[in-house]
Amino acid sequence: MRTGRIPGRTAMAALVAIASIVGASAYAQEKNITIVVPNPSAINNFPLHVAIGEGYFKEQGLNVTVEAVNGSASVLQSMAAGQAQIGNPGPGPLLGARARGEDVVFIYNQFPKSIFGLVVKDDAEVQSPADLKGTTVGVGTADGAEVGFSRAILSDAGLEEKTDYEFLAVGDGGTAAAAFLNDEVVAYAAAVSDAAIIESRGIPLREITPDEFLSFFGNGWAVTRAYLDENPDVVEGFGKALVKGTKFGLDPANKDKVLEHAATGNPQEGEDKEFAAALLTAIQDRMTPLDGSNGFGYQPPEHWQMWHESLIETGAIDKPLEDLEAAYTNDFVKAWNE
């Protein structure tokens, strides 16, 4: 007598077929995105690598590829050319791009505290930015975010570029250390990671950044307006994964796991475990919001105004932007932090 049951092998084949269809459907729904960052440091972007390693992007249906380029300008160029969907530029270069007519939007404030500092060798005679008159100031790249940051500090001290001082692009980390050793530069606009590398080479540093400039926020995440309008689901999923990665990464109990994920992203950076741990501690501090009530990724409008005014005063942009608020959005912050 037939019972209506499917024989074992047939049932197995049916289940396999169903699983294949479901798997193919899930794969089809997963979105591939290329993320471009301004330097190869994985610790500098630990939330990104934690989110990859812990599977947070996968949870949001995102398949992420990370590419490192040289500086914020290259990040913005990659997005404008359609080679990347999400980038990690500094606010200064982003406003400069908008002044040139490029509709790119800051979506996530990753470094609520400045990631840059103006540093000199510990035994240097220089005590303040004003003392840098007649000197050469090192920067990583000629058009990186650190240039606008340093130019604002020196302008506030009454110094004018090319008249009172010059910038010299000397690269990051180790090459910057060599520039100090060879007396090519008297000061350097150092990101947290660069300062740690230079000091690890036996060159003690002293920061001369005025306190008011430490409140200038650093690099964050950006997309083009067109991509934002067409892919709000990707932006929301990206931010949720990043916030989750940030919270995981700031928990002291997860320190070893965070360093493990970062080493996967940049094995060379993870070889010196003592240095990597020290750098992580410094980066964690810069990523901790000054006011946590608004959640991770929030962009204070008054801080954008500070950047805007600074760029105008230093001549980095010719005139005020018609709509500064168009340069950033906090629309996704609540959803990211739920």
C-alpha cells in the first residue's frame, strides 16, 4: 500500500535541490561592495576588519573587498570613478572635492577626535607652531587630510605657506622617521599610527598641537550622492556592521581577537605585537565619541562648521560652500545604533 511518503533517496534529492535554490537565492541577494581606505593600516580601521572577521557584514548581506590607496584624494578619485562604493577620506579633502563640484557625502564619523597631531622631536627647540617659521613641515601626502589640518594650525599661528614654511611629502611611518633622522623636516603632521611607528624607531616625539585643534574630527566613511540615493539599504547595513565592529573592538575583553582580525587585514602590521597593541590603544581613544549620547557615527554640525571655516581661512577652498549640510548626513545614525 502506498503511504504517500517520498522514498528516502528521492526525499534527499528534493532537499538538496531546495537547499541549492535557497543558497543560490541568498547568494544572488548578497551585494558586493569595494571599500577604499587611504593607507594600509588595519589597526587604524579596526572596526572594519572586526566586522569582516566576525561576519557582521555577511549578516547584512554584504560581501566586502578592501583596497588601500595613497591618501584621501585617491580615495575620492576611486569613488568618483566608480571603482569603489564606500571610501574613508578626511573631512578637509571631502569639502575640497565638493568645492570642485563633486557630490560626495560623509555618512559616518569614525574618528570623533582628531587623528592627527603636529609633532616635533622631543629635544627640538620648537615649543609652539609659531616657532616653525622658516622650517619644513613633513606630511604623508601632498593632498592628504593632514595638510589641511596642519595648514589651519599654522595659519592660526600667523604663518603663511610658501612664505613662512613649506610642506614636504615624506610618506608615512618609516619614511617619515627617516625624514626626521635626516633633518629633512622639523615637524611632521602625524596620524596616530605614524607617531607610534616613528617612536618605535627610537625617535621620541612631542606634540605641539593647540588644544582647540584636537577637537577637529578625522577620517570617516563617505559615498557619492548617487550611490546614497540608490543604495540606502547598503549604507544602513554597512553602518550597522561597523557600529557592531566598533563596540566589539572597544571592549577590553576582545583585545586579542581584535588584533587577530587586524593582523589578517595587514599581516606585516601584526608582526610586532607590542607595537600593534600600543597602536590599538591609541586608536581606540580617538574612536571613542566625546559625547556618546548620539551614538557611533554621529557628526556634530558645529564641527563641520569648524572645518569649513578653517578651509576658507587658509585658502584651501576659494569660497564658502552654498550648502554645507549637503556634505554630510546623520540620517542613518539612529538605525545603526539600535
